[in-house]
Amino acid sequence: MRRTETRSLSPRFKISPPGSILVMRPGAMGDVLLTTPALRALRTAFPRARISVLVTRSGEGILRGNECIDETLVLDKSSLRAQTGIIATVRQKRFDLIIDFLCNPRTALIARLSGAPHRLGYDVRVRKFAYNLRRERDQYENGKKVVKYAAQVNVDMLASLGIEAAAGGLEFVVGAAAQKKMDDYLKSEGIETKKVAGVCPAGTWQAKTWDVEKFAKLADGISKDCGLDVLIFWGPGEQELARRMAGLMRTHARIACETTIEEAGALIRRCSLFLSNDSGLKHVAVAVGTPTVTIFGPTNPGTWNPPAADHRAVFAELDCVFCDKNECADLRCMKELSVEKVLSVAKEVLKA
């Protein structure tokens, strides 16, 4: 293993241009999308470096076609053997710099055993000893934690390497073949020239999932009051939920065809509006330029919603809102958010 001196926390530590960089962000597809502005900043700062990204299988699809990176490495969490295998792979590649945007015990171990001379991560608990370049995870002003959009937080981490940049937009590549396939699908449905609202009733956690009956009423309102055709989106294991929503609606609804994540992005790009819980497809919608209305409960929109007028967050006005819990006994934030409030915001976005 190549050894280097452990360096203290430094927000402006500059290194020589690395020949190879590994960025680690295994996790949900939305989390990976939110790293794309940081990947763009890295490519701009180090145009000759080979940039690899460690992701899970779903993240691999999110980054397909992204010109800021050279390869993806897939972390298979299904077995201990697979996880030790990725450590061996990382060591063999002899990266000059590792940037860990997740900093959980697994990625910290990979960083520590990588042999990379420079390892950037957050200065948190025991895991900080995996990194010799460290940045504080939370920033405070006047004793209060500063809440920033996650894409900007990722870019800000690069300040420890002397890279200063604004987040800019998320990047998601939709190829011509995928776009044509989805355009043909819309044509087969007779809605290729109509305004369409995409709706996804699924959620990552139960605590951040609005009731499907409310989604059905919301979609009815969008259809009747705004004259939009409704297309219900679904992912793996969510088709039955989509069917249930369609069955609850009084107006006509279409359930989207089965898609890859790239095809889903192509279909969302043709929508005039995308309504959903705080979930991965919402970030895809942001990346492809479709206005969004997102329902928030335990997660903070300051972190997960871009600060832009065409991306609106809706939530119940409760003391416990944004608690960040993935389990809740009463789900008040979801139950007390009315269809009328969400529909009103959706109309505002459509008129803008």
C-alpha cells in the first residue's frame, strides 16, 4: 500500500492533477443523479484524468452515456464475496484520488484499503480515519445548520481540492433510440401531440409515500381542470400500485408501458408536468427539464428539491415535518396534506 501522511481537515487543500479518480456513490438513482454536477466539475478541473464511479446496478443506468466519466464500477451487495471482490478491483486500479460522497462504513472501508494516496471524505465519527483529506459534513451559520440542495453539497465537497463551482443542472443522457421508442409509444396511444402530466404514486419509504387515493383524486383534478392527459409511471414491483391508482380514477388514465430508466427519462421529457413523492423519478424529471411538483413529508425539500420556480415542493405545515424518519407511527405529514393544496400548486406551475 502506498502510504501518505494523514492531513488535517482543510477546506482548500490542493493536490497535483491526479491521473485517475474514483468517485464513490453507491445508492439510489436519485442520489447518483445528484452527484452529476460534481462529476462535471471534476472533469473540468482534471480534463486528462480517468474518472471512474462506484455505484450500485441502478446507478449504472443513471450514468450511462455521461461524458464526464470513463467507466462505472458496480458494487454488488448481495454477498460478502462480491463486496470483497470490489475492494480487490479498486486496489488493482491504483487510483490516485478517491472521493467518497457517501462515507458509510462500507465505502469508508473500500477507501481505506484502496491504496490511494489521496482519499477525500467527510469528517464523521470513526469513519473519518479512512480519509486523509476531510471535510465537515454539516455547515452552520449563527448556530443553525445550513440546508443546501444536495447537488450543491456534493460540489462544495470538491472545495477541499481547490475546485470552486456552482452545481448547475443534473445530467441524464437520453439516447435517440430511447426517445424514438417512447415517441412511437405516445403516438400509438394517440397522445403524441397532447399535453401530458406524468404521475408516479410510488415511494422509497412508506413514511414518504402519499396515499394512492389522493394521487387518483389529484390526477382527476389535473385532467378535468387543466385538460391534461394523465400517464401513470411505475418501476420494478410497482405496477400493481399503478393499476390501483388507475382503477380509483374517475377520468381516463393510462398506465405507462414498461421502460428502462433511460426510456422513462425519454417519456418524462415529453410531459408538461411531473407529480410524485420525493423519489428517484422526480430527479430524472429535473434532469430532463420537466417541471415538477413533489410531495414532501419526512425529507427536507431544501436538500432534495432544486431551488427553481418550476420545481415546487408541497408539504403539510406541521411541527414534525422534515423529521427525516423512515418509519412513523401516524404518518401525519402524509395524511394531513390535502389534494386541493397539491392541485393548486400544480396549476400555478402549469400557468408559469
